[in-house]
Amino acid sequence: MSQAEVAVAVGVRAQTVPGFLALFRSEVGLTFRRARTIALLGILAALPVLIGVVVKIETDGESGGGGPAFVSQVTQNGLFLVFTALALTLPVFLPMSVGVVAGDAIAGEAAGGTLRYLLVAPAGRTRLLAAKFTAALVYCAVATGVVALAALATGAALFPMGEVTLLSGDSIGPGTALLRALLVALVVAGSLAGLVAIGLFVSTLTGSGIAAMATTVVLVITVQILDSFPQLHAIQPYLFTHHWLSFGDLLRSRMYWDNVLENLGLQALYVAVFGSAAWARFTSRDITA
């Protein structure tokens, strides 16, 4: 079914079921049926495998697990590969894939000529924008889950499994460690919410999907660079990437929530600001294409 046909179907269904739910289901389906999305998820799934294989090759035959804390822990327990993979993919690969999906949300429809069909259907611009946003959040959760599950499977295949030694030096059982991994994955997914709002706003500014995706990805890279300069320490706490790795505080015997909550609060602020900007732009935009 083409996007135009899906838009018409959504218009019909919106008369008999809640419009937002119909739009949301449609958007989620369209997002995960795209070849680009499948390719992005495939790359994300391959990265933990690559990390696990490299760590295995580099440490085979060696007496200890040297290297950074996360990596050295992998050699002692494969479950720690979940945390390592999330830590290594969060700064670049996860946000880049999210930037592609969020940046294409509105601009891709405009470039494909299907946006006017969606707006003709009795859905409303606000509900459409909300459906696009929530569908992108679902992608964040799925993408993070793909990384975590691929890392868990690879870690179980290549390394011993058992009690996990936390960064604080204490050990927890496998069941508790899996719960910690789930909690960390949820925090990582939530850490990308601000980027989704930014990408959606950028997507409302142009009719080119490629331009919106490229702008969002370049913005992520630029902010990461700004976050690395000590001279900019005054503004860094307000950058949406600054607290992304705060989930490390959850890998201690006593979990510390201050930085995690600060991170999630900052993401909520970005969602409020850029979500409002996207709504203001989209609801006042003249759609003629």
C-alpha cells in the first residue's frame, strides 16, 4: 500500500476510531517498513557483535582484562557487553539513526508529495505532529533494544555469564543485572527524546527530507564537538548531549539518580521548547505540495 493510500485509509478510520491512535499505528507501521529503517537497525545490531568479537580477539590468551572500565568488565562477564555497547553507540550511532528518522518525519512526506493527503484526512496537524513524534520515540526504544539484545546474545556466546561486577566493585546476580540492563536501556532511549524534538522541528522547516536528515545529523555532531571543549564549560550542562552517559551512575551498588534525573529533565525541556516550535511552524505552514 502506498503512503497516499495509507493516508486515505487513516482518514476513513479516523471517523470510527480515535484519530490519534489510527495515525500513530500508521506512522509506526510506515517507519518500520521503510528499507532505510531496517538498514539502520541492522547496522545497530551488528555493532555489538563487532565490539564483542574485537574484545574477544584482543583479550584471548591474556591474563587480565585491561582497558577502560566497561571494556575490561566484558571479558569477565558477557552481560556487561550490553552496557559497553550502549556506551559506545550512544554518542554517535544511536543519535545519528534517530536523527535520520526524526528529520525525515515531515520533510520526507513533503518531498514525496504525500503530506497534503495526510492533511486532507480528518486528522489535524497537531495530531499528525504528535503521531510523528511518538512514532519516532518508539523508534528510539526499538533501536536501543536492538543494541541491547544483540549485545546480550553476543556476550552470552563469547564470554562467561554469571554474577556481574559493578563499577563500584560490588557484585550482583544475573537476574538483578538484567533488570539493571533494562533500566539502563530505558534511560538511554529517554535520553534521545530531546533529539527527536529537534529533528522534528528541523523537519518542519524544509520540504527536503535529505536536507532535514543531514541537518539533524550534523547538528548532533556539532553539539558533541562543542561538548568536548573545556572552554565552553559554562554552556555544556545545557547541551542535550551532555548527560547522555549518566546511566553509568546506575551501575553501582547504590544507584545515583541525580545526573540521570538531570539528563531526563533536560530532555523534557528540549521536547517542550522544540516541540512547541515544531507545532508553531507546522500549524502555520502553507502546504501546497
